[in-house]
Amino acid sequence: MASPIKTRLRAARNPSRRSTEESPVVKWLLISIALAFCLVFLLLPLLNVFAQAFAKGWRYYLESLYTPDAWAAIRLTLLVAAISVPVNVVFGVAASWAIAKFNFRGKSLLITLIDLPFSVSPVVAGLMFVVLFGLQGFFGKWLDEHNLKIIFAVPGIVLATVFITFPFVARELIPVMQATGAEQEQAALTLGANGWQTFWHVTLPSVKWGLLYGVILCTARAMGEFGAVSVVSGHITGQTDTMPLHVEKLYNEFNGPAAFAVASLLALLALLTLILKSLLEWKEARDLARAQQPAPPDSKAKPQMPARETTR
Amino acid sequence: MKKPANLKGKSNPLPGFGLTLGVTLFFLSVIVLIPFAGLALRTSQLSWADFWRLATTERALAAYRLTFLASFSAAVANAIFGTLLAWVLARYEFPGRRLLDAMVDFPFALPTAVAGLTLANLFAANGWLGRFLVPLGIKGAYTPLGVVIALTFVGMPFVVRTLQPVLENLEREVEEAAATLGASRLRTFAQVILPSLLPAITTGFALAFARAIGEYGSIVFISGNLPFKTEIAPYLIVMRLEEYDYTGAIALAVVLLVFSFILLGIINLLEQWTSRFQH
């Protein structure tokens, strides 16, 4: 991202810059089209959520959030995130340690398999768990005999959510751990630290921002997932409705303001995610710039978060 | 990126390889591999004739067609506006640029259900946009156009985020040379800049397309889900499941999966192409 300083530096070094610039008319026309597009596709949808949520006033807004069903949905969403995010962290840390610090056969296959959930439709993801644990599924009969419920119950929702968010933490951590290399850990071990000490005091501090980044994206996705959860939940009001599913139910009951009230909480979550993410990226760019101080300012220092990794 | 510093497996004294690989493989198996194997096993129990019959009903074909065409249209829209946005963000200074840059990721952060809900409301006859557009004959809610709108929203960040780093790393010298040689700015863009952006734009296009094919949450709200008219393939899978028609759902899911995997392969090739261009 070209910071103002960087742009100015570049302009100072290239006196002939005019020749590679559009005329002001074209420039502002392009900016206007871009802003108009973002107004229609980003700003209006966001503002509309809150406008509709408060369409019947504050009182109605709060009342639609204080219903037992809305509370149950909020609690379930938080519960699912509280289980699936730590699972993802444990998996992500383990996977990135194995992949970034060691060489072994089948490594690229492993990375491909970890990425797999990105390219599966959420509905198909949910279907896979129905095929395994549903009544007609492989383990359906056994589960039924032992009075265990996975599909149309909380465990199924957690499984589907973990599947959908599976690559998030690992995908963020692998490049960070690769970049730090293994010398510091080896030094710590030589100085007599054991494996866990090395991990807690050497590895974790150096990857903590990448880890946090992954956790933020993972949490947002876990709380907002709709398709996969919708397939396995069974939509039992007050029991297996997460917040997004509750939004859909209220919408189908033609209770628009209440649907938007619950949706507004999810929109706030999205905004919070964006803010934290921007802060982290900004901090990382600053740290990197500081680390590369002696290097020329134009050394393409921006830490890249490729679209692939932030998606889904 | 820095290469992992000499990690030749055998002489690597770091501990924890067995433990971490074990944990990784355990979770991978439980969460990803076993569910995939289950679906594959159930599919293999179907005869080819049955599979074909279930996967190619009239209703399914209509749903594939809509899914494919709407996803393609949305990806095209994303390619055009995404290129424009990336260009504006990378090349120009204007008030609010950083805010705009951060907002581009909004569709990734917003739960798809909320996106569908608010877009349906915006484009409905009495919505903020619908009240102007519907009298003009542009119906954005409960129509195939609505599906395209939702998919455009969902896929918007892909092209921008793949193209932005390429644009920022582009050598200005080539443009200067073209200008010095007398090429107009438009000609420089079309013949010098655009060709080097094409791999990234195509990759972003393919990512947006792949995402759109599987999208469900945002569309159920805005499309109206009418069979043969505005019903997408993932929605039909959900319908089959609600009828407890597991085999019907599986057949459709396999078609979607095969299509996703083909796209995934193409995306990997495109990414290799992009990174070759960047070096």
C-alpha cells in the first residue's frame, strides 16, 4: 500500500512522473465510479442494516433482542465459537509447526488438504456430516441406539463450523513461522530450554500477531456461518438456532425489524473484525518498515495478505 | 518471502515433529478426510444410471444453469469493478482512501445471511434503491438479477486483493518508456499495463467465480428460491435434504464438488502464472 510518504518520495525521485499519470479529469472520474460502486455495494447495505433494525424505534429494537429465542441464539453462537476457535488454534499451531519447521514427504499434499474446506460449498460441507451422522447415515443407527445426537444438535453445528473455519489459523501461521525460520528455536534448545519452554518463550511471541489475525478471521467466520450450520442444525427454535439462523427464521416470519435487530449485532461483529484486522495490518506494516529501516523505502515492504488466505 | 532456513529433516534438532504432525493428521482426518470419505462411499454405492438420473433432473439442470450463469456474471462484474477499485486504491491519493481500502474486506467479514437480508431489503420495491430502480424495470429482489447482485457483493474483495499487490509492484519505468516513445496514456494502459495485470485479474475472477458457485447464505434471502426460476443448486441440495432424499442431495453435491475441484485446479495454475509474472 503506497503510504503518502512513499508516494511523495517516489514522485520526488521521478521528475517525469507526469507522463505516467492520467489527466485529472480521468483520475477523478475513476475515483468517482469507484466510490459510487462502494456506496451501493458496501456503505448502503451496512447502513441499511441499522436503519431497518431501528425502523420501529429503540424500544422495539431492544425488545426483539431480549426475547428468550434471540438470547438462546446468541448464547449458542458464542458457545459454538468458544469451542471451534480453540480447536482451530490447537490444530493451526500444530500444523504450522510441523509444516514450517520440518521437511517431510507429502508436505504439499498436506497443505492442499488443509485448504480443501475453502473450495467446498458450505451446503456440501453440512451434507457430509449428515451423511456420516444423520439417521440414515453411516453412524446414524449406532448413535441412535446409544441415545447420542450429533445432527440436529450442538455437536453437529460445532463440527460443521470447525470444517468451514479449518484452514484459517493454519493458513495465517504457516507463512509467519516459515519466515522466522528455526535458528532462534535451535539457539534456545542449545542453551538448555526444553521443547515447551522454547515454544512458549521463543516461537509464540514471534508469531503472536499472525496467530491473533487468524483467530480474528476464524471467530468472525465461526459466528457468521450460515450454509453449513443450516444443513446440520434442524432449526429447533431456542435450541439449535444460531444467530444467522435466527435471522432467517424471523425474516421468514415476516418480522423484518426483529430480523434486522439480530442482524445488526452480526454487522457490529463484522465492523469490529475489520477494525481489528486493519489495526493488525497497520501494526505489522509499521514493524516491517522499522525492521527494514536501512533498506531503500521502495523495497516493497508491505506484508502481503493474499486474497486466498483472507477469504472464506 | 524468506526461505525456511536450512531445515534438512534428519539433522533438525527441533522437537515436537511427531506430536504436531500427529495432532494435525488427527484433526485433518476427523474434520476433513472422514467426511469426504463418507460422501465418496455413499456416492460409490449409487449406480451410474441412478446417479445420472438424480443429477440431471429438469429442476437440477435449471438450478445448475442459474448457479453457473449468475456466478459467471457476478465474477465478470467483479473483474471490471475490482480492477477499477484496485487501480484507484493503488495509484491515487484522495480523502478516505485508507477507509475505502479497509472497507473492501467488508463482504468477507459480514455474515452472508446479513448480506442477503440487507441486499434483499435495499432492492425490494420499497427499499432505498428499489424505490428508484423498480419503477425503471430493474427488479433486484426475488429475481435472477438479485442472485447476481448478492454474488457480486460476496465476491467483491477477491479481484481487488489479488490485483492490488501486483499494481503496487509494477515497474513505472515501462510506462515512462511507453510515454516517451509517444504512446497515449490509454494506449499505454491497454498495451503495456493491462497485459501484466491480466494474470492477477484472471486469478481474482476465478476465485470470485469459485466462491459464487458454492454460495448459499446470501442468496436464500434475495432470490425467492422459485424452482426453475431463481433456485440455485446449493438451495436444491437443502430442499432434497429436507425431503430426506439423501441420495438426491448427494448426487447434486457431487456435481458441485467436481465443478469446484476443476476450478480449484485452474486457480492453482493461474496462481503459478501470476507469481511468474511478479518476478
